[in-house]
Amino acid sequence: MTSTAVRPGAPSGPVPEPPVPEPEGEPGRSGLAGLVELPVTAWRRLIQSLRRSPGRLTAMGVGLVVLVLVFGAVGTFTVQHKQDTINELIDHREPLTAASQEIYRSLSDADATSANAFLVIGAEPAELRDRYNVDIARAGAALAKAASDSEGYGDAAKKVDILSRNLPVYTGIIERARVNNLQGFPVGASYLREASNLMRTVILPAAGDLYQLDTGRLTAEQEAVSGFLSVSTPLLIVVIAALIATQIYLTRRTNRLLNIGLVVATGAMVVVLLWGTVALIVQSVLVADGRDDGSHPVDVLVQARSGAVQARADELMTLVSRGDGSTYEADYQQLHPQVTSLLKQAHGLMSGKAGEQIEAAQAAGTTWFDIHKDIRAKDDGGNYADAVHEAVDPTAPNGAAASFAKVDQALGTAIDIGRQNFLDDTRSAEQALTLLAPGVAVFSVIAAAGVTIGIRDRLREFR
């Protein structure tokens, strides 16, 4: 019994062919001359074989099996690579981006906190000292994590090196400023300004560049896993087209409508095409959602939060400078509209609980910015003590300190929500590819077996 379907009204079996005359043999050769002529002889025999239907069928079968197996290997590898890249986004790239963001935010807050502690009259508040220590510890831990990933990335390694070399210098200057301030020496303010200048001109720019590098790599990997498989998809279409062309050829040569083996092979490849298309579309949409609802708005929120922390440091350093802080005030006035614009942009990107947190940050920011005008009016009017009190008093519910704390806390919560959105969507994208890689391998083997059986049955008819 053969696995075929016969066209009605047509004779079964292969159409007879006129015999091909055998070429006259050539006298055999031995030694080096025989070895030289082996390729030529093999090529002639191949050409002779292809002039007959069995030879052509054998060549077609071998070619189809090789093509199917090549696709199976390429498709399995590329799908698995895509799945591994998505896992890399979740387990490695996003945490590193968060670490570089933590470096910038913690160091900015440490700068603002040290200025705040300097302005408090009397003993340094323990909560401010603890906050500064926590900021430095977090920055150090995040820097160690970033350093573990910088090998092989020259630009990132340079930024990590700048941070590693200058952070101990900064903390050392801060300690000298603190000791002199506690003893009532005016030189303490000079040390604080020196430390703040190091932070602003060297450390924070390097931290910001490192964050941009990590964000760029995150975005590049998201884009890389969003598209279709550039090599295996066209190869799969070529495989299906070759299988269909082979069946058409056999139908014309044998007058049989279907070759069951080739039908099974074609069906297996069509299943892979449909399964892969649906899975890749779903995966691509979910990765895009992770970018649009997660990493992109988080990037905007990080910039807004970093700008707000830096503006708070400017506000306090203006007071520390006592009449010589025009540079800090100019920086504050530049950051104010930037933060406002970024908050507005983030509000357009996020809704739900994250949107509520952004609205809270906007409201607290408006209050803070209005209070800043009053602080500057008092300081410029000679009422320095009241200006300092209004800037650092944590007990005033709508004071500068409390308003800034509300902005920072709300933005931190919104960032956490955005990060979770990224993780949820990207994990779902990875799950959309579950079993696709082994599925491609299994169906490719089935297709190769189908081709082998289908061609074998046709060859038997020539014996």
C-alpha cells in the first residue's frame, strides 16, 4: 500500500520515460591520475542520475530534508535567543538600569541632605545624618552592581571609574565640612561648597551618563526582541514553497493528486508558521507595552525626580552660600520648568495609581515652588534666619522640606509602579514564546520524516 491519493480518470504510477542511453565507459585509471579524475567522474555520474526520474526524486528529497533541518536548527536557535534576550531584560538589564538611576538619585539626595544638615542650628539632627549615610551606602551598593556589568563596555567602565575614584573624595570633604561646622568654624561652609562643586561638576555628570548608557542598552534590547525573526521567517516561507512545488511536480509526473508524506511535511511547516506568527505578534505587543507603560515613563519620572532633588540641593546651597549663591539659584530656576514639564509629560503617559501619584507630585511641587519664592524674598530682604527656617523646618505641613518630601515620595512610588508594569508585561512576552523553540525543532523533524517517507514511496514505484 502507498500513501498517495490518485487523480480520478488518470492512470496510476509514474509516467513512463524514454530510456536514457548509457554513456560508454572509459578505461579505468589508477594512481594519481585516478584520484584527480574522481571529482569529474562523480560529477558526470550525478548528471547522468539526474536525467532519470529516480535520480531527480532522490536529489529533491535530499534537498528538502536538508532545507527543513536547516530551518529547524536556525528557527530553534533564533527563537531561543529571543527568549533568552527577554529574560536578560528582566533579570539583568532592567535591574542595572535601576541601579544606575539609584546612583544618581542617592548622590543628589546626599548632596541636598548634607546642605540641609549644615543649615540646622545646633547639633546635627540624627535623622539627617542617617539619611546621608543611607544615601551613600545605597549609591555604593548600586555602583558595585554597575561595575560588575561595565566590563567590555568602555564608556560605562570610564564612568564607573570616575565615580569610584571621586565618591570617597566627596565623602572625605563632607566630613571635614561637618567637623568644622560643629566646632563653629566658618571654613566648614567652604568645605561644603567644595564638596557640592565636586558632586555637581564631576560625580553627577558621570552618574547621569552612566544612567543614559544603561537606558540606551535597555531600549536597544527591547527593540531587538520586538521584531520578527529576520532570517528564519523567510527561510520557513522558502521551505513551504519548496514543499508545495515538489508536490506539484509529483502530481504532474505521477498523476497522483496528493503525496501523504509531503502533505504531512507541509502541514507541519504551516503549523510552525501560524504558531510562530501568533506567538511573535503577541510577544512583540507585550514588549512594546512594557516599554510604553513601563520603561519609557519610568525614564521620564527618573529625570523629573533627579531634577527635583537637584533643585532642592540648589535651594539649600543658595542659603549656605549667604549672598554668594547666585549660581545655585540660577540652576534652580533652570530646573524648575524642566521638572514641571517632565511631570506633565509623565502624567500623559501613565494613569491609574501611577497617575494619581504624579498628580500628587505636581500639587506638592506647585506648593514647593511657591514657597521657594517666599524663601528667596526673605533671604534677599535680609531676613536670613527666617528664610533658613522656612527652608529646613520639617514640621511645617506645607513648608519647603515637607513639600519636597511629598514630591520625592510620590515620584518614587510612581517609578516603582512603572517598573512593575515593565516586569509584568515583559514576563508575559517571555511566556508567549513558551515551547515555541522545542516546537520548531519537533515539527521540523516531523516534516523531514514526512519528506523522506513521501519520496521513498515514489522511488519504490521505479523498482
